[in-house]
Amino acid sequence: MAVPLSATIDEAKRAPIPPGFRSAELMRHGSMVLRYYAPKGSDPQTPHEQDELYIVASGRGTFRCAGKHVSFGPGDVLFAAAGAEHRFESFSADFGTWVVFYGPKGGEHG
């Protein structure tokens, strides 16, 4: 299967979320997976096996990761290392973010 050259926010918002997942998958290549995540009300996610980048598409709130927290808004990029406790808090109703999972299980080191 060929990897799409692009993904739009409209495609992401319409993409189905498979059973057992909280986000829609838009691309996959090697260890990289691109998903779109738009929780409603609260963020129940648990730590993941790969490193992650979040690219905020819309909305504002607070990102808590490994005991630290930062405010975020559209266009901001956030990082969560593999295995780190993290979640979005106090986010606006229009919050949505691209999520890029990459690297080996357990995360990259260095």
C-alpha cells in the first residue's frame, strides 16, 4: 500500500476511529504513524510505546507530561517520550492535534 503524500485537516476530522483506538490513522511508513486526536471533555490516554510529537491543529489548553506542564495553542509542537505519563488538560471544545508516533518501542535514546 502506498503512503499518501498529504493529509488534510478535513480528512482527519472525517476519518474513522477504529475500535480500541482514540485517534484516526492517516499515514504509516516504517516506524512512523500519523494520527489525528480530538478528545471530547477529558483526555484518558495512557503512556505509549513510541516517542510522540503532537502538532496542535486547533484549540488551546494545558499539556502535562512527566510532571511538567505547558500551555498550548494552534501551531505549537509538543513532545512526549515513550513511556511518559502525559495528557491534555483544560482544553477548549475545538481542540484537535496531529500525533506523530515514531522510532522503536521504548523510544529513541540520545
